[in-house]
Amino acid sequence: MNNNISFVSVNKKIIAITGLIIALGASLAIGGGPEKTPNINIVNPLSDTTQVNVDEITGETCSQYKPMIDKTAGIESSILNRLSDYEELCGSFVADEMMIFTDTPVNTEKAKSKAQAFSKVLKEFSESAISPLVVFEPVTDDGFVSYQEIIDGKFDDIYKTYFNELKTAGLSDEEMGTWVHLPESNTPIWNHDGVDQEGFGNVYNKIAGFQKETFPNSKSTVLLNSQSYESDDIDWEFGEYSSFSPFLENINRELIDSFGVQGLPWISPADRSSNLELLDASDFVQIDLTIDAARELGIDDIWINTGSFSEKYTTNIDRARAVPTIKRESTLNTIFEQAKQAKDSGLNVTINLFSEDKSGTPEDTNWTYLDSDKNKQLFKDFATKTLDEDISISLFDR
């Protein structure tokens, strides 16, 4: 996804901050790579997982349920192996869903080959009883897909072939997990090609419709950025925290099972004259807008795509910034509070925690919790508290 995002707080707590924040996508290729929401709509891990006797786990654990990953099974997926690392840290169950990315085939021939390859990835998830949260990005080997061309039907045969080939490969509706179509379409990331906010639903309906036609009981979801931009705001200057209603207006309610919001923290680089921070989830998530969206869609399941980082601009000594552990802990606490607010409103909530070390990439941000004892403890405390409140966790890491 895009590297430059302007954060502008609607209540002017933050003014015109321009920063680097990859909304998890376009630059992340899948093939052997991963990503998710715990059963954002599939299974509640805290009710459908075998309970562990307390004496079966030594030390403090994040939950009273057994880990999902069998480390002796020779798992190839880097995503599933990473989940195993978090389970080992917690000494227990952490999540039964992981996020993974894939792109759009450019033609029907590619649709067949990509589906055959991806079906093997999804099958391996299924063997470990992990549900995939599939971010299906509107980008092909030739570039960004035109939203208008999707509406016009240019990709109809491609989508039909792709989902049919997944079915032919033997995937069940459950093994498909949850598919995120056109992620962050309230930003300038993709090729909107003149399709306005209200037109988004028509594009979504096309793709989700082909998915549901082939896998009627699989799950489909929307992920919008917490801050909305006009599609022609290519410099990311005029984002607003405002109602998602225009983007939801034309979505077929029979084609959506949950709603996701992405909100991520940010800090200015060290070589800036001013030290600007956006580390409170009440500012960068603003969960009220998501609760309103769920009510408008008539759904009970939401998910928050978010995270906290320990370092940013890691490969540039003049720009590098470290976040003190106490501040990172505070960010995680505010993320929990946003999720708890949604939970208390009667919604089923999943937090998809971005947890990969992206140092040395264009994003140049370290989101991992596995690189120090302090960060490991932060994750354990967060996971324990979150799961205790019956709020599900999923992870993006590999």
C-alpha cells in the first residue's frame, strides 16, 4: 500500500502530519508469506478450543487453552511457524486466525495457476485448524486493477475462474476463511478510476458476489482506514475521521459478514524540528465510527487492524526513533480500551495485531514483540488481558 499518509486529527489534536505508514499491503507479496483476524466471524477461540488443565502449562500463560500449532508436524508456512513462536512465548493458545495477502490474477490462465498455488497455502492453514484472513488486493502482475473495469465486467471471467479453481482444488467454505476485498478503499492507494465513495459498494459486490457464489458459507469483509481520503488526494493531505456511510451505502448486506477498521500509530522522524506523535488509539482508531458502521450494516462482528512499534526509521541514523517501553505499553492499552468499548456495545471484536519486524523495508518500522524480554512481556500482558475479555486476537507476522 502507500508509503505516505497524512494524519490529521478531526479534533485538531494532530495537525498535518505526513509520515510513512504502510497500510499492510501492496508492497507485501504473498506466495510464501502470511497475514489476519481471529475468527472475525468463524469461531470464537475461547469457546471452541479444547481447555487445558492449569497444571499442563508451566509458568504464566496467556490463556487456558492449548496451542494450535504442532511443532513436530513439519509445517512449512512461515506464518504458522511464527504463530508457534507466540504460542511458545505464551505457553498457550493465542490465536486461531492469521492474516495473509494475495493479489489479483491478470487473466484466466493466471487465475488457474494462482488458485492452485494458493489452495496449498490454505490447505496447510486448515491442517493446523488456523483460519486465514485473506487480503485480496486489487493489483495484478501488470499493475493496479481499475475499479471501473471491475464494475464493467472486465474481470468477471477472471474472478469466476479463480474461485472455481479454488473449489476444484478441494477447498471447503470453512477452509476459505475470511476474504478482505479492496482493502483501504477510502484512501488513494488503488486505481479508483473515477469510482466515487458511493460506488465502492458496487465494486465490492462484484468480487464478494463471485466468492459467495462459489463458496456461499465462506466469509467476506471490508477493511477501511480509520481516516478517509478522497481518491485523488495523492499527497495524503486532507484525511478526515468521518462517517464510513458513503462507502457502505451500496454494499449488498448479504455479501458482508464483518467490518474492519485499520488504525496505526505514527511518530515523526528525529530530524524533524518538531516532535509529533500519534500513539493513542482513541486518536488513530476512533472506534465510535466503526461501531456506527457495524450498526449501519446490521452485523455483529468487527475487527481492528492495528499494532504498536518499538522503532521507526530504523535504517537511517539521522531519522531513527525508538519508542520507550512505557509508551509502547500505553499504546497497547489504548488499543485494548478501544476494543473493549466496542465489545461493551454488544459487538464481537477481534484485534489483528501487526507484529512483523519491517526494518530495512520501505516501511522501516519494527512492529515485532519477539526481539527482547521487555517486548515479549508486553505481548503476553496484552494477549492475556485481551483474551480474558473474550476479545479475539489474530496476527500479521511471518
